[in-house]
Amino acid sequence: MHPGLPDIIRQFQTTTPGTSLQVLTGGVFKKRLLQTISPQQVGLIFNINEPRDYSNPKHFGKVIGNIEEAIKLGFKVVVGFNVWRMDFDTGFIPGLAYNLGRSGFRWAVANPQLNQHSNVINASQFVHLAPKCLEMLEKAAALNLEAELDCPLPLCFFTEKDLAWLRQFHPKTASRMGVCDPVLDVTPELEAIRCFALSKLDRVKVTDFPNEWAILEWFRENVDSCLMSDGCFEYCTDCKHFKSGRCNGGCLAWHRYGPDTNALTNPYQLANLMRQAVEEGSPQKALEHYEAAGHRARKDLPAFIASVAAYRLGRKDAAFRYGARTVDITQDPALREQAIELLKTITLDTDSVSSNPAAPEGLTGSITLQDLTGKSTG
Ligand code: SF4
Ligand code: SF4
């Protein structure tokens, strides 16, 4: 732990008194450091490895001693475990968490750093890794422990049946599957990075933004968009969960990096294409572009242009839907006003509002995870 930690905590508490603080540590530090911080001020998250993974064998004992001490001092202590080898001991973290009186633990499958050589388990090995992770989670459930997933895993990492089981016993793992939104890290230079795995990509000065949400949006638009042309499996691009945004295709550090110039995925490209079609007198074409685009491209401006296009075609139901969506999702006050003005000119028929919309192709009847992913085995 950082020797200046007490001062850092004090500063945080002065500037943002309402923020709860969690300190992440590998657990190798001098025990007396715990006396310098208050259990009322911070919680501690210890990332632990199996004893065989400490290059200095004494370190495991030190980590356990520090956890024990932190608990005795009244700190809120969470233990975390990264799966980074295929032959990990599935009973290790459930047993340790139980013996330390925890109600659960955090876990993750270690991710690579983008464009850096790494020894982490490759996505092609997930099919063999998943049953081992499930074994660990079953051992945890038997001890009445709940495991919380730290970094999202592909939605198809577990089978459909396993996901249903996870929903019962480990809801904080089940709910973290699929979507990977930015997890901002801020460096001592006050630069924000999207997450550790993507730290070699763009950084921004936090002081250049009005709030955290604006930084998140910046990363979604400028970093995530360049990493979403594929996923960690070659079949991700055909997967319906990928197209709908329910799964990002695994850790983005497994993805190919390239600026997104595709109107099917880039909202600005889509908006340009649609605007051009409307100006050329082809609102139908504009709507077709919108309806063919993926969820990432269907942001506020394309939705508004779709509303205008539908209005011009006399399709007032669609014009209302797209206009209402624009109002819901836009952060731009001017666009919001324009969409509201358009909506005011539309009156819906009660009958059409209560009619059954046609379900999108491939999403009717009984569908399985495998149907959606197009995955051949596993
Ligand atoms: S195939 Fe679909 S569910 Fe599986 S990782 Fe790719 S996008 Fe996610
Ligand atoms: S890209 Fe997503 S899954 Fe990968 S390390 Fe970052 S937050 Fe985790």
C-alpha cells in the first residue's frame, strides 16, 4: 500500500465527503499501516493468490496476517481472486473466504492488456475453463457464499443451464456477464483511462470534463467504438447478443483496434447517411439505414432523423416511437426540443398503440443462447 495513504484518504474526505472509499491491495504491507487509517473511512479489498503463486513463500502468510488484522480492527474486508491459470485450485478462494468469515468473494478471469504480450488464459481456452470456474462457484454456493464477478465475461462463457443456476446462487456474477462498460481509473496525474487493460490507449484530463458521466461517454464514443468491429470469438460478429448490445464479445483487449467508419455501428456515419437520404427526397432509404443499423449506431441523432423520415412517409406510429426515443436518450437540449416539437404534431390512434408489434426475425418462439450466438459447440 502507498505510504502516503492516510494523507490521500484525508484529502479525499475533505474534497468529496460523501464518496465511499475502497482500497485495493495485494496485501503485502507492514501491519502497522492499518493503524494509520480508520475502518470508518475505508473498506479494504485484498487480491489474493494461491500460496504456490507467491514468488516469496512468506508473502502468503503476510497477506493472511494482514487480512486477519484488518478484520480484527473492524475494517470492511473483501477478498478477491483472479483466475489466470487453467489448473487453478477451485476450492481455494471459497475455503479461504469461508474461513475468514466473509459472506462472499470477488472474482475475475484475468484479462490481457491490449497489444501487449500476456500469459493470461486465451479466449479459445474458455470452453475448458468455464467448467472449472463453475466448480469453484458450486463450492462457494455449498458454503453459502456469493461470488461477485469483477470484469465481465462473454455471455456465452457459461451454458444456458449454468446461467440459470448462477442467477439463483450468484446473482452478482450472473448480472455482470456480457456488457463491458468503461471502468474509469484515474492516474496520479489526474488522467482517466478506460480501464487497466486499455491503459495504453487514449487518456483524458479529468479536469477537462464537467462530470464522470461525460468522461464515460467520451470513452464509449472514442475508445469503445474503435474496438467493437469484432469480439473475442470469430463468430461474435454474427451473434445476435453482439448486435443487440447484450454482449460486447468478451474483454475489449481481445478485440481488433480500428477506427469505426461503418454506418451500421457508428452513429455519426449513420446520421450522415440518413440525412443525405432525407435531403435527396428518400426518407424510406433513411429509415432502412436506421433499421438495418446496430444498437451502437442508433443514438439520439439517427433516432431523430428516423423520426423525421417516418413522419414524411406518413408513418406516424414510427415517427412517434423514434421521436420519443430521441427525447429519452439525448443529452443535447436543442435536439430534445426539436424532437418534442415533432412529437407535439403527432396524435396516436388508441388502436394502433395497443396492437401487437411484429417480433424481430429470429426472436420468436423458443430460442437458446446457442441459437443466438451461432456458436457450433460448447
Ligand atoms: S458469441 Fe455472442 S455471446 Fe459469445 S462472446 Fe461473442 S458476442 Fe458474446
Ligand atoms: S475491457 Fe472490459 S473486460 Fe476488459 S479489462 Fe477492461 S473492463 Fe474488464
